[in-house]
Amino acid sequence: MNLERLLILSAILFAIGLYGALTRRNAVAVLMALEIMFSAVNLAFIASSRYIVPSSLRVDSFIPSTETVQSLLTGQIFAIFIIAVSAAEIALGLAIIMVVYKNRDSIDVSELNSLNR
């Protein structure tokens, strides 16, 4: 696969996640759609860092320095950071959903228009 196809796949995944986040009424389904969007962003970061390499680093006999390796791994580092943030977001989101369900007996997003009971 080349960079264009991976970015198109990432855009399609992001659009599916955005559609799910905007059209679903169930809060758990909205969180799942957000995870799809995070995965699409991760795919774009990793694909970009894999295929966008300076031409001086494409020579097989070149031994990269530490700074060069760090600049090549920026997409993967961003992806790991996004995975950690999305795991914390899901844990917090599920905790909020459990409290809302306990208080209102529903996790319908359209019914959550105010903070009072």
C-alpha cells in the first residue's frame, strides 16, 4: 500500500466515526465512534511517518544518528500518546455513563440536555 491509499482509508475511517458520533443516541455507541476516529488519526500518523522519509536516509549504507531516528519515529510516538489518552478518555467516559445511568436509568444522549435531575 502507498501513502495515498492509507490516507484515504484513514479518512474513510474518520468519516465513519464522525457519522457514528453525530447520529447515535446511545452514549456507549458514541464512545465507540470516538475510538474509531482515534484509530483513523493513529493510522494517518503512522502512515505519514512511514512514507515521508528524507531522501538522505534512504541510502542503505547510511547509519542514522539518534536525532534522525527520533525524527523518523514521531508518528509512532504520537500514536502511542493518542492510545494512552484515548484509554483514559474511555475510562472516564464509561464512569460518567455509569453515574448518569444510575441517576436517570437511561444513557440516551438526547435526554442529557441539563445537569439537573
